[in-house]
Amino acid sequence: MASSTLSLIYSNRPQRLTQVVATMIVALGPLATGLGKGYSSPALASMQIPSSTNSSHSHDFSITQEQGSWIASLSLLGAFFGGIPGGLAMRLGRKSVLAVVSLPFALSWLLTVFASSVYMVYASSFLCGIWSAVVSLVTPVYISEIAHPEIRGCLCSVAKLTANVGMLLSFLLGVYLDWRQLAMVASIAPALLFLALMLIPETPSYLLYRGREDDAATSLSWLRGGLDVTQELDTMRANIEAMRENTEVTCYREWRRDLIKPVLITCGLMVFQKFSGANAFNFYAVPILTEAFAGINPYSAAVVVGLLQILAGMVSSVLIDTVGRLPLLIVSNLLMSTALAGFGTFLYVTGSIGGGAGPGLDWIPLTCALIFQVAYALGISPIAWIYIGELFPLKHRGLGAIANSVSYACSFASVKTFVDFQLLLGLYGAFWLYAGISLVGLVFTVALVPETKGRGLQEMQEIYTPREYTPIYNEQGTQNKLIP
């Protein structure tokens, strides 16, 4: 796997190495969101320690379980409200938006670091959710607009991979740091993002769309290692001019024909991604595993699951551009539904036994949990976000904010309703419900989701826009099949 990734980076090295550098810099944003996603699990345990025994800080306080649930979920509610404004803000530029939100992102964590009441932590969680939503939306769009089509999926998956790394870091550091110290660490990633963004350019397609042709040429030349980019710029310019020549009637037809299906596909993928049970498992991993295991330490198992998510994400970054998006989505949904059903069945059977299951059977729920998390990280987790950057045409790419907001609304709902599902259906019934949702997601994927492997972004627009409505210029005519 490592050799395959290196071959992607170093083959035709002058054209791709700078794209990798830019990708790794903007991936600091998803790293920051991952640190926030994993923060609540170890931090809430630290916050719930009585203040008399947790007296390292003059303003220490303890929280109730209900307050802890709001701390965990308010970030998701904030992300919901941050999605649409984030999409509108992309009119200012992809890099520019990341730079604007990175400093407030870092400062918002300081509200937790210096919190004197739980309400300051509430505010910090909500604000960090807003900035996380903007980062999660803009990052894949930036990467998709700078990357060569042959490695675009690989580079876009880096964003999701770094988010998983951030979550695992929170799990690991939470063993040694209290909630204030962990919040301080979480503030470092967005601060680094702000500084590192000074080293990379804005996307050439955005610059050209805004009429900044000299800046676009400079940006594209940097991304292509100093090679001649005249032909690529001419093609991009022709594509953008075609977009600007559309009439009001054409815009209406675009809404009807060009945008409805991408919105439906991306929003649908987000619904199935968030209600697959992955969010509930991540936020309630220790309680769930405590009920399932008889002999295995649930904290250790949670770290193992997080580590496997990262490894699966690394494998996915290679397979996305070799196997393709659609096969990975199909396999992901199939394995997830099977593993979830198996996990629920184990809980049901052992719950029916008076004494429960012995330690010798712990391998069964552990295997199901690992298969589920690996399948999630391998397929629907990164690919749902990649489609946001691939299916929308350039001038409407900010509409990906709709899917972004749907994602966070579903995240908030799935986290808040997990306990209700558990009380109503039992823990086993909740996992059976998630298994059924994953099966419906499999049908949705097979019926509606297209394969985009190796296709340029202009080619994807051609799929959804009939030629008689919008002139399409063939980007395949350029040597490097550049995106618009």
C-alpha cells in the first residue's frame, strides 16, 4: 500500500508533488475537526469527576450526564448552522475561506481552556461546530479543484484520513490530559492551518472564474511544477466563458436538470452515512462496548477501533482511484449492514441468557465492531464527501453546503436519538435498525450513485447538463486532463 501511494506521488513528480503538498496543508483543517470529534469521549469523563477531587484549576467544575450530552451534540448543531453560510462564503475563494475561519476556530477552543462554567463550554462546542462545518465543506472542494483527475480521489480521501487521525489523537491524549489540556491541544491544528495556508495558492479555476487570469496562471504553474500551462488555461477559460453565456432560462433548466440529481445524491449519501450507526458508535463507544464485552477492556477496544479506521482510510485512499468509488460504496454498505446485524444479534442472544456471555465469546462483538468500522472508513465515510466536490459544476459548487448541512443535521439527530432508540428497542434493536438503514443505503447507491473514477469535473457536468442547454468544452483535449 505504501509503495502504491509513493508511486502516485513520485510518478511524473513535478506535476504532482506540489498538489500533494497543498493537500497536506489544507488537511490540517480536517485534522482539527477530527480532534474536536474525538474530544468529547475522554473529556466528558474528566469533566464528570467531582470538582473537589479535580482541583488542578481554580475554576474547575463537574458536569452531569445531561450536560455532557449537550456538550457532545452542540458541536453538531453548530455544524448544521455553519453549512449553508460556508457554502455561500466560498464565493470569496476556497483558500480565503479556510484562512478566515481558522483563527476563530482556534480561539473558540480557548473558551473551553479558560471556561469558568459549563455555559462557556457549550459556547465553545457550538462555535467549533460552525467552523468545522465550513472546513469540512471547503477542503474537498479545494483539493478537487487542484488535483489531477487520476489522483483526485486519493488526495480527497486524505482529508477524511486526517480527520480519523485527529479523532484517534484525542482518544490517546485523553488518557493523559484533562479536558482543559486536551482543548489546548485541539486549538493548535487550526492555528497551524492559518500559518501554512500562506504557502499555497488559491485554486486556479476559482481565480479564472473571478477574472484574475495572471493569478490563475501563477497558481496553475505552481501546481504543475512550473510546466507550460497555456493549453490548460485556455481550456479552463473556454469552460468558464460557456458558463457565463447561459441565459436565465438556462439557469432554470440547470436547477431542474443539472443540480437536482447532484443534490439528491450527495444529501442521500450523507443521510445513510450518518444514520448507519457510526456516529452513535463513536460518541458512545465505551458504554456500548462495556455492555457487549465480558472480559475485554472497552477503552482499549475503542483505541483499536480508531486505529483500524485510520488504516482502512489509508487503504481507501489507494483503492478509490484504482477500484473506483461505486464498488467501494457497495462493499461498504453490504459489510456494514452484515456487521451491524451480527452485533445486534449477539446482544440479543446474550441478553436472553440469564448469566450473559462469558469472556470467551468477546471475539464475536469485537469482530463485528471492527468489520463495521473498517467498512465505514473504507467506503461511505470518505466517498460521500468526495462526491460533494465532484458532482456540482464550478459555479454552483457552493451548493454542496446543502449536503454539508444535511450531514450535520443527521449527525445531531443520530447522536441525540441513540439513547431513545436504545430505550425503545433495546441496544440490539438499535443496531438492527442501523443495519436496515445500511441496506436501504445499498439500494440507493446501486440505483442512483454514478462512478466518477478518472473523470474530470467538466466531464461530470456534461453528464448532468444536456448539450443543447450548456456548451461543454472537452477537457480531455488537454495533455493532463485538467479540471475546470
